[in-house]
Amino acid sequence: MKIKFLLTALTLAFAAYPALAEITPAEATSPEYLRNHGHSNSIVEMVQMTKAGANGEEYVTVDNAKHANDNKFVKFVRKIFIYFDPALDDGSFMRHDSKPNPHVDDL
């Protein structure tokens, strides 16, 4: 009986051992982990934006941080270029309030 109990205890101990090797969601979504596993910088930035949005925090992208201290004229000209070139980021990607009803801002 003691041998069966000992073997059962050892089996349960070894069965639970791989669970200790898992990583947490915070580690799996960290920028270093994502870059080391072959994800691009754009994916890393999108994951960080999603995490910040889920936590209700403000996230400033690298491109928008460069233009944070521009004067009003430069910001105005940049907005004109953003209007005509859809490839430029205006800071609204993945940063908008979800509304239950359709609105003209959804277009």
C-alpha cells in the first residue's frame, strides 16, 4: 500500500511539474519576447496598443511621439498630408471609442 501511495504521489508530482515551466500572459506579450520570437515591430506595437486600450491607458506610438512637440503650423501641414496620403498614421488607428450605433466617424 505504501508503494502504491508513493508511486501515485510521484506520478502526480511529475504531472504537475510542466505547469511550472509556463510563462505568464504579461511575459508572452512583452516587446522583448515578441521580437525574440520573430514578430515584426508593427505587430509588437499593435499588441502594446491593444494592451493599453484594454487597461484604459494612453499609448503613444513611436511615430506620433516624434511629432508631439511640433508647432501648430507643422501640425497643420502634417494633417493635410495625412488627409491626402492614407499610408500616414494620424494616431486614430486602434484608438477610438466603440459606439453601439453607426456614425459618420466609422467610415
